[in-house]
Amino acid sequence: MEKLEQFIETTLFRSRWLLAPLYLGLVVALVILLIKFMVKLGAIFLVIFDDTGPQLIFKILGLVDVVLVANLLLMIIFSGYENFVSKIDMVEGHVDKPDWMGKIDYTALKLKVIGSIVAISSIELLKAFIDIHNIPKEDILWMVIVHMTFISAGVLFALMERIGHLPHPTHKEKTEETEDSAT
């Protein structure tokens, strides 16, 4: 029975490597975002003197959107791999190692994802406000409602995480509280 348990536990532990191809797939998605960014940047250069100020800002905000999604993907790749598959040892002590690398746990990653969604939603809303004369008012209303929903969800999620991680009193503190309330 002990050998069976050891086999199951070993198999379960090694199964984490099944996630590695998923993270490599996200690296491919990052390359796709780079190509998309370069295409958008090239399109801006083609019309740089023809576009009005708001049109140019609209296109640049599109670039910012792509960068935010790319940054988010990179955080998910690094922290997901390190949290669930294996530590990335080759970067220890490397001068270019990001400060956050190895420090983002799953909870912090979820909060960063929600924060990025809010930032991306903010940019989309700003684009709509720049082009407000060409967008139906009810569409803008729905965009604001969705944006506020994202903000509310983010705040509530952060609050739930804070409440869930409140320090628990030690046995000694519980005993002292019980004694204090008895007197």
C-alpha cells in the first residue's frame, strides 16, 4: 500500500510539468502581441501627418492596450510557472531580473489581473470619450457600467483577500481574551 501511495504522490507531483507547454503557448501569444503592436505602430507612421490629434491619440491608446496585455501575459507566465511548475533558477542574481519576479503569489497575481482589466477598460472608455460624438449614448452608458463593475469587482476581491488574510489570534491571545471578558 505504501508503494502505491508513493507512486500516486510522485505522479501527482510530476504532473505539474503538464502546465509548462501552456506557459510556452503564452510566450507564443506574447510574440503574436509583438507582431500586432508592430503592425499598429507601422500604421501610425503611415498616417502620422494625415490624422487629427484625437485620431492619433486613439491609435496610440491602442498601442498602450497591447502593451498592458503583454505586461499582464509576462507576469502570468513568470509567476504562474514559478508558483506551479518550477523556480527559474537561471535568473538568480541576474542584473536584469525584475524585482517582482519570484515574489508574486497566486493571490497577488489575481489582483494584478483584475487591476490590468480595469486599466484596459479605462483606456477603452477613454477612447470612447475621445470619439464621443460618433458613439451612441447607450453604448457609452453600458461601457461605463461595465467599467464600474470591473472596478467594484476588483475592490471587493481585494477586500475579500484582505479579510481572508487577517492575522488569527494565537492560543495565548485567545486565552487572554477569555480571561479579560470573564473579569
